[in-house]
Amino acid sequence: MDYVLKTTGLTKQYGRHTVVNHVDMHVEKGDIYGFIGKNGAGKTTFMRMVAGLASPAEGSMELFGSTDLETQRLRIGSLIEHPGLYGKMTAKENLEVVKRSLGITEKNAVEDMLEFVRLSDTGKKKVKNFSMGMKQRLGIAIALFSNPDFLILDEPINGLDPAGIKEIRDLLLRLNRERQMTILISSHILGELSKIATRYGIIKDGALIEEFEARELELRCQRCLKLAVDDTDRAAAILEEKCHIANYDVPQEGVIRVFEGLDRSWAINRELVLKDIKVKEICLAGQDLEGYFMDLLGNEQASFAAPRKNKRSSFAIGGKHA
């Protein structure tokens, strides 16, 4: 696999408290990796370690297949927590500061970036008067200014209105499709994340409990007829031969999930019983995306989706010149 990020046993402790607990993460080139967990689960701390803003207590990390992290972090742009912006300056003036600090000499670099993030019409408007969505786009512009290959974003749509969320979503899709940029993004707005993510990682109490592809998630959340039977092999054969059902799976012994003919549960049950299959349970199963993640994370929706407060800015700029 061509991994942009690979961690092995990555761990961070503050005193006796383990914030990130032996995380093995795999972000492949071209991924939009959705990093999901409740507030306090360890998402931000993990991202800070990847960006070089915090040091791990244990474990190892590879970036772009290399353990030379200092060099490879030059290929990363990150926006972690809140953007570090100069409120009394304009968007253009903020980017001019970044341009000088990076030693970028391209004449139109600032104007081109403002146009790319749809802020070229802000003129002399001070950043302190920007909407939250505009500030987020400016923060992403700063993270992008050095033309990184890997973009790390911590809750970039948190607190935005629907229009602002769509603007950020469209921007990230453009970066991924037009620039082939790999993106690691955390969010608790699961419906929006599902519109862009190609892969997911679930973190709970500091531990990464699961990684899976977006297409696998769709199957897991798909509505189905769940059958609990005493003879899985014979029941599956009856489904195929008598009920003409091919779209099913056997997630575990004694359980069959049927993904077609959900309105024919009575007929399916009848055929199984006629062939002496003991049907212990037959019911509709499957859930929406949010319900699935709530089950994984402990079903405490309120604490998971609560807004964060009193966050300090953690802003890292890396990458290569365009």
C-alpha cells in the first residue's frame, strides 16, 4: 500500500492519563480519511503529533513511507483547532504575512489562493468581521499556501451554518479531485462527513477501535432482513433455491442478512419453516449513519456532539513551494 501516514502504537500521555492509546492508523494516498470520535477521545492530540506539534510517549510514525519526519512534514499543511488569524488585517494581508514567512516569491500567489478558496471579493474587509465559514476558508488557505501533499483538518465545519459547511465540503472535494491531495479530517457532523470521506477511523477513549472503507460502511448501514436460524447452510440454500434470493450474507454462524425482498419476510419465513429450519428471529435491521456510529461509540450522543470551548489555536504550516 502507498501510505501517506502510517502509525504503529502511537501513544500520548499527560501525567497518568493516556490520551492516545497505541493507535495504528493507515491513511492511503488519495484518501479523504474521516476521523471520528467524541470530544475528548484523542483526535486533536493525535493530529498534533502527526503535525509535529506534540511529541508521542511511545510508538512510531511514517510519513510518505519515510521515518524522516522532519523532512516529510514539509509536505504537510494543517489546521488544528482554530485558525491563527490576524483579525485587524484583511484576508490578503494575512496571506501576505504567510507568503513572506515561507519565502514564496511567486507574484500572484496570494491572489491565486484567495480566488481558489472563494475569498477574492473580500477586499478591505477585516478578518474580525468575517463569518466563521470565511475564517475557516482563510485558515485552510494558509494551510494550503505551501502546496502540501497532505492536509490535516481538525473539525473544520464545526459551528458553521449549512451554507458554510457546503463551501468547505466543496473546497475539500476540489482539493482531493483536482490536486490529488490526501486529507485527514475530524468531524462529529457525520452526515456531512459521509458525503466526502473515502475511509474512516473510529477512536474511542484514545484507542482506534476500527478502520474501514466508505463502501463497507454503506453495507453495514444497509437495511436488511435479519434471520437467526439453527442451520445456516441449509437456510442459505433454501433462500437461493426456493426464494430466489442471491443478495445476502452470513456475518456470523446462525445469522443471515437478506438485502432484497424485504417486503416478502412472511414468504421467506414460510419456506424456511416448511423445510424444518428453526427460525429463532426474523426482523428488519440496519440503521442510519449516525445511529451506527453512536452504537460504536457508546450511544452518548449529547457528549459526542457538544461544541468545544476555550480552545487555543494550534496552527502548523508545512509543505513545498508551488
